Amino acid sequence: MAEQCALKDATTIWNAAGILGADDRAGCAIIWLLRNLGHGILITDGEEEGSLSVEEMARTNPELLAELNSRYQFMVQIDRRNRADFKCYDVGTDEFRSYVAEMTGFQEPDRRSSTAIRHLAQDICGVNLSSGYQNEQMVEL
């Protein structure tokens, strides 16, 4: 795999084979770095196919979803492309959006589409943050 990955320029790693899955790997790497800060971590599957595992969890274990929403004040998903944007979709208040923008310097381009955070954050705010990828084969450093 090392021969397939190369520095495209001073700030970009490129995988010519197209199998890096930069969005998921970058998000998991960030979560790994944050793992000892005392926050809960939930890693789900099937997000690219319509948040299948989150929808299944909501259907079969609604008490777990309710517990997550009562235990935490907000949820963060790290699976957005680009280097400096976020989306709250319809699970963030204007105050929460302002806080995220102020703390990260990121901007919310729009509130369209959907992702797992919309299904997880039912009673609390949620945000999907950029993880630095441009497409599935490239991560910006």
C-alpha cells in the first residue's frame, strides 16, 4: 500500500488506487487522538448507504439512542469533506452553529442532505465537521 500512497504536493496525500477511504480513516484517526478526553465515542457503519446502522439502532434499541441523547449535550461526527466547513443539518440551534463557527473557524455552506448525525442527535444538537478530505482518495494535511 505504501507504494500506492504518495504526497501529491506539500499538503495532500493521494492514493492512486482509490481505496484509501480518506473520509472514514481521517475521522477515525481524529477520534483516536481524542479518545482519552473523557467523552463517549460511538463508531457506526453504513453511513454512506443512508445511515443504515444508526437507523437499525433506532429501530431495535431506541433506549440506547434515548440514553445517548440524555447523557450528552451534543454530538460530533467527523466525516465532512473539505478543510473548514461543518453541517448541523436540522439538529443544531442557531446558538450552537455560532459556537461551532467561532470555535473552529469553519463555515456551514448549507443545511441540505443528510448523514448519521441527523438520526443520532434527536434531542440535542449535532454537527458534522470537515475531516480534511477532498474526495475519497485524497487527504489534505
